Amino acid sequence: GGVTGWRDRREQPKDTLTSRGRPSRAGAKKRRSSHSERRAMATTTSLLLLLLLFFLDCASAYTAGFIKAPLSDVKLIEDSIELDCEAIGKPTPEIQWWAVEGNDTEVMSQLYDGARQQRVNINFIYDLDAKSTISIMNLNIEDTGTYECRASNDPYRNDLKMIPQVKWILSQATVIVIEREWW
């Protein structure tokens, strides 16, 4: 015959003490979550995921920074010059070109396409980053000076009523135009 009093250990939880003296329910079956508990867990998980996505999106915005700055140069009268500037940031930064006007090194004016009797040409490309090249043709002595590339992606950068959170970042190059020597 059979053995009397034998029980399958998987059917009945075994009450023992763990090494720390706490009751152990070895072999006990896991209690299934109720429908309302599962729904609450799913809602909590969804909320946490939305919060995570929100913070990741906020964290993915970053201030402008230069990856290419204009380089100083010495040129001859009647030559041309190109200065390049490239900035990254999220959102994509705006680039502006400025130059010292006259002898006062404290006063700068914004340059625009067609300035200086149509000798200034400014190109902009806005994609994942911002690229700009300023070209000045038929240089003369008055073109000697400091040229500045400015970049900012602060939403209030051009709003005169709001103080921007992030100032414009600046990168300068000195251009010196010299007379041609005739030998």
C-alpha cells in the first residue's frame, strides 16, 4: 500500500523560522493582485512615466555654445574676408553679427546683409545647429576692427520687456586691413 499521512509540501505552506527568527512561508503560493490593485499600479506607472518624460524633455533643453568661432586675420586692401560662426543649443540658437564702429571700441553696431555699401553679405543656416558666415568684399582701412558673433537661444533674447535668463554668448575676431605695398 501507500504511505499514510504523506502530504505534498507544495500544497501546504511550511511554517519555519528564518535565520533572523522571523516566520518564513516557504512554499506559500503568491497572492494574486486584485483588479483594482492592478489598475492602481498601472496608473501609478503611467504617471511616473509621464513625469520622467517631462523631466527628460526639460533636461534636453540646453543653452547655446559655440562649436566654431570666427578667426582673426590680416588682409590687404581690396581683398575679401569670410568669418564663420557655428553654435549649438536646444532650441537652435539665433546668430547675430556685430562690429566696432569708428574709433570707440566700446560702441558696437549690428551688421546686416547689404551693409557698408552692399559689401557685407551674411548667410545663415538654421538646422539642428546654427551656422553663419559673414563676407566682406573690397576691404578698406575702415573695415579694420573687432567683429563679434553672438548666439542665444533664450526665448526672451529679443524681448525688450523681459530680462533674458541667458545672456548672449560672444566670440570675437580681429580683422586688420593693411595697405598693399608696391615694390
